[in-house]
Amino acid sequence: MDWMQIVSGFFGSVGFALCFHLRGKQVLYTAIGGGLAWTVYLAAGLLISSYGVQFVIAGIALGFYMEIMAIYTKMPRTAYIAVGIIPLIPGAALYHTMYYFFQGETGKKNQELIYRKWSQY
């Protein structure tokens, strides 16, 4: 597994936790969820080649973490899910789709969207 990706998932979640005005230990607990989700995604990738299934498995793991930590810390579940899901957002697909959309190249936008959607399965 690539440790740099896991650390990046954690710190990316820290950034969004700060954007959501979380403070102190709240930032740490929610960002651990983001790092955990990305770790599970990478681990699932070692066994399963389908991106969609990897995302589902990582989402389920994040859901369990979210439920346990929300009860333990008495924080809303939405704080955990909003921050923890950030590493699982497919950045390249979103970037290219929006790039072609704003360039007015609707043919390429549709082609990129279809390619990215079906390449996950």
C-alpha cells in the first residue's frame, strides 16, 4: 500500500474539517475517518479490480466508523460523513468533466463522463 496516499487522504480530510469549523479533537477524529476510508479503498483494490465495489466497501467501513465515533464523541454523524467521504470523491473524473463543460466542448465532456463512469466497473 502507498503510505503517501493514506497520509494525503488524512490531511485532505483535515482541510475540510477546518472548512466545516471543527476544532481540536473533532478535527483529528473526523480526519482519521477520511484516512481510514482511503486505506480501506486501497486495501480493497488489492483484492478487487472494480472501482465501484472498492468505493462501496470503503463507504461501508466509513459508515461503521462514523456510527461508533459519533456515539463515543457525542458529535453529529454528518460531521464524520462529510469529512470522511472527501478522499473517496473521484477528483480526476470531476475535474475533466467540469473542464470540458466550461470550455464548451460538450462532446468531449459527455465522452469523458461516459468513459469515467464505465471505467469504474
